[in-house]
Amino acid sequence: MPAQDFQTLVAELEQRGWLRRVRVEVDPILEISEIADRTVKSGGPALLFERVRGSNIPVLINTFGTKQRMCHALGVDDFQQLADRVKALIKPEMPTTLLEKIKKLPQLIALGSLPPKIVRRGICQEIVHRDDADLTALPAIKCWPGDGDLTRNAYAHVTQAMRSAGGRDSDDALRQATNTSSKSAISVTEGSELAREYFGEAGFLNHGPETTGNATAGHPKSEIRDFKTPNLSELLPPRNDGRYLTLTNVFTKNPHTGERNIGMYRVQVLGPKLAAMHWHMHHDGARHFRMHRELGKRMPVAVSFGGPAVMPYAATCPLPPGIDECLFAGFLNGGAIELVPCVTQPEIEVPASAEIVVEGYIDPQDAPVIEGPFGDHTGFYSLADLYPRLHVTAITQRRNPIYPTTIVGKPPQEDFWLGKATERIFLPLLQTIIPDIIDYNLPTFGCFHNCAFVKIKKEYPYQARRVMSAIWGAGQMCFTKMIVVVDAHVNVQDENEVLFHMLANCDPRRDCVITDGPLDILDHASPGCGVGSKIGWDATRKWPAEGAVRTWPDELEMSPEIRELVTRRWKEYGL
Ligand SMILES: Cc1cc2nc3c(=O)[nH]c(=O)nc-3n(C[C@H](O)[C@H](O)[C@H](O)COP(=O)(O)O)c2cc1C
Ligand SMILES: [Mn+2]
């Protein structure tokens, strides 16, 4: 069974020689990040920094930074074991005979124990800080030099807000700036949905429902906010030294149904009791936020660190909306996850064995706050933008907690293994919607959303195109910027082999599909934030029905008898 809390996990890793303690003092500003980056890129151990400047809490990083440690945290030797269990789950053949029923029993019992169990007490609440809760006491790290630096890597509206706040009258300054340059200086294709509502057609620029041409057409006006000209200085974070909580489990609930969601969303520390919540508009936390806003209700939120070893991974799982990550965590854990109600946000429950929990709320009536920039998965900074404010009402912790964190950046990073686990474990689920897929590979350089290599057994013309469309319609796979589909004999885990077939087998005009749709909001090259185009390469052998196709040559392959003979005689050749 996987470890039931992070200190047990640390002990297990240490026992196996997979964790090193660093006893000299280190700086949470950039130093830990550089050490972690070098360590993960060389396949090194998990690191526990015992003395971190400015905090008395040790920092754990690179916990999941190798396949071995990722598997260990999930209680398996190989991801395939979990993929097999998923497969067995989705094919629940009904037992018919009594003997079969008895055989099936352990599986059914296991299933029954999956829902989280609400308990009354948890070590995560051994110490409760309410009035004295202070986010800045956590050893939040600064990952990259430009993190939080608003003079660079900020959307135009943020830059203007900055400038104007530095000027005499902030609103006047922005009005001037937008009057002198063109009105599209702040384009609605910039930034988050919140930013669009604040700065787009919503009247900030124009003080009316008037739109500024094509760019705003079709974007619904918010019916919730009364768009008075916002005071720009209210959008500025009171404090911003580029420090983020990264290995988070963000707990929210659907206000209509009470369904729970857990996502891993970065949280920027902006003061003792203020943070910014960076959930992407496509993710479930943001969906819950919009629901609360529609209802005009405060949104309770909790951010936990640690807990059962499977929790951080579960929070990154691309489960469909409405499916509780805690249920899946229970499945991975091989037993129910114990949850305890928060002290100040009792509607939200958190893992009883968590190291640290930040409790708080988001008020949808609040002005958003400028969040970012942040050195991201993509290998680039994600631009500073507007995100909801998280007000901290309590920080609870166990008596001697450790603080787990991670960095993201140019691959490979620790999150590569979180993603690889998903790639393997979710293959059987993907195959239920797209049975054509034999195997796939999200290569390191594609940072997950940029590239998928997919192998199919081609049985009819244009099948590869159907598979691409299906992938672009499948949950978070919809963000895939490039899909390459190859035939069954190609090893998709060998990236050179895929590129070889893509280049050899494609006529770009005939075999590429370019389509528009939602993209990962972190994609900086797309023309809009979260919207743009995607390309699919049909690298399969072409059939006559697939356009102008000449006689297709066979691919070179030595006959098996000769290969066998040469293998057998290899020593004789004296080579
Ligand atoms: C290390 C790491 C950091 C992440 N940071 C964010 C983030 O800041 N914001 C976000 O929306 N998604 C982030 N993600 C991706 C989400 O956690 C992931 O897409 C998850 O499936 C979202 O869950 P949801 O569908 O329940 O919203 C991160 C993933 C990892 C592995
Ligand atoms: Mn979810």
C-alpha cells in the first residue's frame, strides 16, 4: 500500500537510498530551484532541505522525479499494473456462477472502500493558526528569476495597470494610454477570462456596451459584475516577490451538487493572508468559481500539502468534471482517503494526514488580482494576468510539518513523471472512447500538450483523421497542438522512429489537418489566450481512397530467417 502520509513516504524513500537530506542553510529564492533542476535532470534523489532561510519548515522537492519514485508513491512497480487495474474496473463482467461471484468479491469490496471517509480528527489540525495565520511563514520558493517581476512578461493590460498605478490618477492614466494608442491596444484575445471581463468589451475601455470590432464579437457580456471603472491600483498585489505554492492540492466544491474537485493549481503568495489562485479557465476549480459567481456566493477553498502519497498525483489526473479526484485517489491508494472538515471552511474536507492546510475563501465580488509572471512547464514564463484572490482564514498543520513543493520549467522536470503516469494509467480509458489507439506517447519535448504520437491499426481510409478528431474531443487531450498518427508496426515510444515515418510518409498538403479550437492557456504562440490552431499529421501508409496517392512502396525490412541466421552466426564473423 502506498504511504499514508508524507513523512512515512520520506522515511521509505530514505530507507531505499532515494532521498538525500541537505543540512546546510539554503535560500528558498532560486537556490532550491537550481539545485532541484540539476538533480531532476540527472535522475537524482528526492531532496529534503532541513534548513531553509526565513522559515522553520523543511522543504521536500523532487519527490516524484524518477519513474521509480513515481511508481513507489503509487504503490506499484510499474504504471502498467495500475493500467491493468483500470482496465479491469471498466470491464466489470457480471459474475454469473456462485464461484465467480465469490472470486469477484474482493474486487467489489475494494470498490466499495473507494469513497473518501470523513473523520473527526486529523493530524493536519494538530496546530491551528487563525488570526496568526501567515502564508509568508511557509517556505514558498521562487523558481525562476523573472517570477513575479511585473516589469517583464506581463499582458498589456497588466503593464498599463502598473504604469497608471505609478502615475497620478490611475484611471486617468489608463484612459489616456488607450485613447492615444489604438483601442485594440488591449485586445480581448489577451489574457484570462477575468481579464477579458475587466478589460475587454465590458466597458472599461469604452464605458458602454459598444464593442471594439471583431475581436470582441461573440464574447458574452458578464451579467454578474457591475462594471464600474475599476480602480487599477486595487488590482495590484500588495506584495509580490515571486514566491509560489506549487505542489498543491486545491479543494473546491460544486455549490449546486456538493461534488468535490481537487486540482494542482499554483498559488502565489501575496501577503500573510492573501494569495492568487491560478486555475486555468478550462479546469474544474475555475468552473466551480464561475458557479459561485453566478450564485453570488463566497467560495470556500482549501489548499493542502502532503497527505497520502497518491494525493499530488491524483490532483493532476485529467478526470472528467464531476468525478471526485478523492475517489480515484482511493482507488490508487487501495483504500479510502481519510478526510477531515476544515476548521474555518467546514464545507470543505481535506486529507487528515496532510502536512499543512491553507484554508480560505474567494469572494466572487472581489476585484481580481495581478498574478504572475511564473516560469512554467512550457519552458517560458506565463504572463502576469488577472486571477481570483484567495483570502486566508486559517493555516493548520501537523506538529513538525514538512513542506512539499516542486518546480516546473524546461523538461524534463518532476512533473514529467506525474504526466507519464497519466499517459500509462489512462490509456485503457482513452481506448474506451477511441478503440483504434494501440499505444501513444507524449514526448518529453512536447511538454504534454504540444505533441502526441499515436499508433493505430489502420482498417479504413481516413481513419487517422477520425482518431485525431476524437483526441481533440477527449478531455484535456483536446489541447494537443500536434498529433502524429502512425501505423501499427511503428514503435511510438521511439521518437526518432515516429519522426522518420512522419517525414517519409506525409505530403503536407494532402496529409496534414489544421483545425481551430481551445488550447492550453500556457501556449504563448497561439493567437489568443487558450484558443488557436492544432495540426495533425497522418503518417500512416496512404490508401488509394485518400487523395492523390501513387503506388506506395513497401518499407524495408530484412527477412526474419536471415536476421535469425546472422544473430546465430554473429560470433563466427569475428566482428
Ligand atoms: C506541477 C504542476 C503544476 C500545475 N499547475 C497548474 C496551475 O497553476 N493551474 C492550472 O490550472 N493547472 C495546473 N496544472 C495542471 C492541472 O493540475 C491538471 O490539468 C489537472 O488535471 C486539473 O484538474 P481539474 O481538471 O480537476 O481542474 C499543473 C500540473 C502540474 C503537474
Ligand atoms: Mn477534476
